[in-house]
Amino acid sequence: MSQSPAMWRFSGNQLKRWRTKANVSREQLAQVASYSPDTIKSMEQGVRMPTPRVLDVADELCGAEGLLSAAKNYLSRERFPARAQEFMKREREAISSWSYESGLIPGLLQTPGYMRSLIESRIPPVDEETVEERITGRAERQAMLTERLRGGAARPIRGWRTTPPLLEVSRLRNVELQVLPFERAFFSAGMGPMILLETRDHERFAYTVSQFVSVLSADPETVRVVTERLSMLRAHALSPAESARLIEEMADHHD
């Protein structure tokens, strides 16, 4: 699992050092900055990015004479958790992506409302700024589905606000969408999300996700197992045409 960005950790360390040197308690800083003490602690540990407000408040309380506030120029809010950032980089470089999701609609196919519902319901909850950043970041990831068809010019996926939106994305020439009905599922189908990426150099990466650990691996054995499982899942799934009909029937029934 990837660590938090180095600048988060360095800025958090400096925040704690200045606060301790000035004999300012974590509770005092939290109260003035309008954050909880636990949030300040996570910033000092580098788990969260120190926000501009916290840095400015701490700079004044601790008499840092602008040294803490200056860190704002070197920090940028990451739109994705640290554990997913390496995967996002490889995803951007990939020429093909093969994804299976057992419980949720995959991120590249989610509507804005669906994204918001998922991100806002996280436990422990994330702040509103993080919610908005992650929705924006996920929407930008979706642009990859169309920018390669248009020679690098991205466009929003039409139909996100129509019914059913999954059919719109399934009509893209570079997307095949298959549904695995419950009655066709087997043991490996319930073991969680799997993604297989292939680069222009034909190197393959397997990405697997659980509640606490996400793993991006180029290990040949791991890639082989994920490839075999994805192949079996695809063989048991409905064809793209059958899947489209099922989605349309379910949408009509829901209406």
C-alpha cells in the first residue's frame, strides 16, 4: 500500500514541531482552526493533507513568521487515496483495461449522483472538500473512455442524466459491457473487484481491492491468476448484446 505524499508528511511533521515548540496544544489549534483534534492529529501524521486554513492558523498561533504558511505553495490536494494513486497513473498509461466489479458499478461508469452517494457514505466520513475533489477526479478519469476515440480530445459522456446511463457508455466503440447474473455466478465472482491493465509495452498489471488494502502488482503469477479469473467470469457472463437488453429491461421495470 502506498504511503501518503512526502510533502504531506513533511508539512505535518513541521506543523507538530512548531506547535510543540510554541506550547500550543492540539486541542487549542483544533478549536481556533475549526477542526477536530483527531483531524489535526491525522494532518501531523501525514495521513491527511494539512489544509491552508490549518497552516495559516498554526503559523499565527506558533509565531512561525510565515514558515508554516509557505507550505501551502507546495501542497496539492490528492483527488484519490494514496493507496490508489499508482494505479491511477498506470490506468492513464494503459492501452486496455479489463475490469470486474461484484458489488458496485465501476468508477469509470458511475453517474455523478451515484459517485456522490458512495463517497459521502464512507465511514469514517470525509470532509466536503474531499468529496468534491474525488467526484471531480473520478469524472476526469471517465474522460479517458472518449478521449482516445477522439485523438486525445476528451468529452463528457452523454446520457449521464438519462435512463439508463449504462447503455450510453456501452455504445462506445472501445467499451464492452457484460453483466454476470446471480444464477451464473460462481465462487470467484464474490471475491471482490479485479482490474487488469496492459501498457503499450505489453506489460500487464493486476489491481485488486479489499476494504483495507489495494494492491497493484506486475508479478507474473498474480497477473496469471487475475487473467484466468477474469476470463472465466467473462465466459459465464451475458454477451454485450444480451447485457444491454437486460439493463434496458431493468430500467424499464424501474420506471
